[in-house]
Amino acid sequence: MRIRLDRTLCDGFGTCARHAPGYFSLDDWGYASLEGDGVVDAADHAGVTRALLDCPAHAIIRMPDAES
Ligand code: SF4
């Protein structure tokens, strides 16, 4: 699973960092940055998927899996 974050859509709700703190960090105003390259470990799918579904701004986007 691979995600990206569209920071132009982020509205600073901070939900993502609560669900998946290893993948999202928040700046002083609560706006999120993606940590790492967007590749999600299998063990973290649940938390990241919750972050994605709960983001009120739909700023977290699931990318098609990389072709192998
Ligand atoms: S949940 Fe969405 S709107 Fe809120 S900080 Fe994260 S990316 Fe931004």
C-alpha cells in the first residue's frame, strides 16, 4: 500500500497523526506532512487506512501499488 498527502487540501484537523503517528507529523498549526516515502508497512495498513478514511479534507490519497 502506498499513499500520498496533498498538502493543498489539508485543513489541519490532525486526525491522521492520531491514527498513524509514524506516517504523519503535524506542524505548529496542525497541518500534516507525510513522513517517509508513502510506502505503508503491512502491519500499519489498519491505522493508515483509518487516517485516510477519517481525513475530513480527503487529503490522503491511496496510490496504485507500484508495478513489480
Ligand atoms: S487528517 Fe487530513 S486534514 Fe487533518 S491534518 Fe491530516 S491530512 Fe490534514
